[in-house]
Amino acid sequence: MSTIYDFTAERMDGTSQDFSDYKGKVLLIVNTASKCGFTPQFEGLEALYQQYQDKGLVVIGFPCNQFGAQDPGTNDEIGAFCQKNYGVSFPMMAKVDVNGDDAHPIFAWLKNQKGGLLTDGIKWNFTKFLIGSDGQVIDRYAPTTKPEALKSDIEQALAAK
């Protein structure tokens, strides 16, 4: 698989999302959790989505329960939490694993494209991947990187469309 457009994922509502639907868009893919110290980043992610969606940015959340069991709920519970507490309107996929044998193929590909500092594995919730309008990974950001810190990179990616 050579671009993000080669993948599909299950949405929270159980329907399938073909990532080729996002061709020409800039994507920010994030593994999320509802009970993490970084959970307030949902607010910043939603702000980025609101600010840049008309210019071609799509933020996509993938809930994951692999780090400290910080997203134990069902897809419905997670979706309701994100909407109620942070007004999340960007696409949220069904809960996935991001590491190990059962890692979602998108995350296996993302990690292969942009490894981490000490290991290619995802170390914690709210690791972020910026994908250009060509479907290739531009950069990977640590969980500690706040969404607002990505503005200049997002603007650059949108300008390159």
C-alpha cells in the first residue's frame, strides 16, 4: 500500500470509510482516548478542524484502549463523550489497536512511513500524523505536541495542494 488512500476503516457507526474519499485533502490522523491526561486536546483538534476544514483539512480520530486502558467504552459511549464534552464534529473511527499484531493496517503503514524517536511503535494516546494532499505522511508529532502547534505545518500542507 503506497498512500493513505489505499485503506479503509470502520466508522463509529459501523459503516466503512474508504480513505480514497479523502483524495486531495490534508489529513491529521490521531489515536485518541477519553480518559487520558491529553484528552483536552480534543478541543484543540476540533478548533483546527473548524478553522481549516473549508480549506481542505480533515481531522480523523481513532480511539484506542492500548495505553493505560484509557478508552474502555464502546464506540457509542466514546462518540457521545467526545461530542458532549468537546463538541467533536470531525470524523471518528471505531476503536482500534495501534500497536501489536492486531494494529489497524493504517497505523502499521503510518508507523512504517514515519517512525518515532526511539521506536516506531506508538508510545501513547494523541500521537498525530499529518498527511499531505498526495496521500503521503508529512510528519509525526508526539502526544505532548498540542494541536495548535501544528498550525504552520497544516497551513504549509494546505498551500501545497
